[in-house]
Amino acid sequence: MARKTRGTTAAGGKRARSAEPAIKGNGWLDDFVPYQLYRVTNKLNARLLKRLKTLRINSSQWRVLSVLRAYGPLSIGRIVETTLMEQPTTSRVVAQLERVGHVKRRLSDHDSRVAEISITAAGLQAFEHIVPAALKHQSLAFQNVGAKETAQLVATLRKIEKNIAPDD
């Protein structure tokens, strides 16, 4: 009994060409905004990850430190909302950052059932050490894009984000 192998028939001969012609691409992804955003985001993240690795910090830790620096003390729930990370991942990252002294936890003044996470002096120092690389990363990506175009992009992205319901 002859065995089927890739590119051959059971009898061992060459596979016949399909009578159906190959469907040509229509380039629809070139104008599909979610795909374009995905490509840009992945390229930006890949470049930033290289920089973060040299600074011995991962992207999740960077995201948490960034939102704490931007918004001050936050609950785990607010960090989840702001970073768009999963709750278990966020809790694990906060615990890692707490172990190395970059963040601290304390009970909220408003609700003793909620812990607020804040950046420490050591965390701020680590953050400030990374910022020049992040800003360089951004400036390289935005070469030949003017300040007006950048501001318009940011404004447009904010509008788009508001239009996207959490359950869409």
C-alpha cells in the first residue's frame, strides 16, 4: 500500500493541479484601520521591548509604573482599567514591583477594603531611567510627523476609544 506524502498522490505520482484558479488578493487590509493600528502597535512594542530588556524591566512592569507615575496612587482595579491588563497579571506585576521596592501598597483613605498602589522613590528612579529611552522610541517612530499631525492623531484615537463600548 502506497503512503501519501506531501505533494504526491497515493500512487506516488505528482498531485494534479487544482482546476480552480487561485484567488488574487484585493489589498483590503491596507485600509482596514484596526489592522493598521495592530501593525504599528506591534512594531512599536517590539522596539520598546528591546530597550526595556536592556534596562531589566518587562513591558507589564513598565505599564504599571507608567500609569502610577501619570495618575498617582491607584487601586488594582483602576490599574487594570488603565493598563488594559488582566487582573491576575496586574496583581502579579504589582507584587513583583513591590518585592523590588518600586511600588508600595496601603489601605485607601476612602475605603479600607481597597489597597492603593503607589510608586516609591526607587520606582520613580527606575521610571525616570526608562523615560529617555521611551521618548527616543516615540520620537523615532514619529519622524516626519509634525506636532499638529501628532496632536490630531491623539485626539482622533481618544474619540475612537470613547466610541468603543467595553462589550463590543
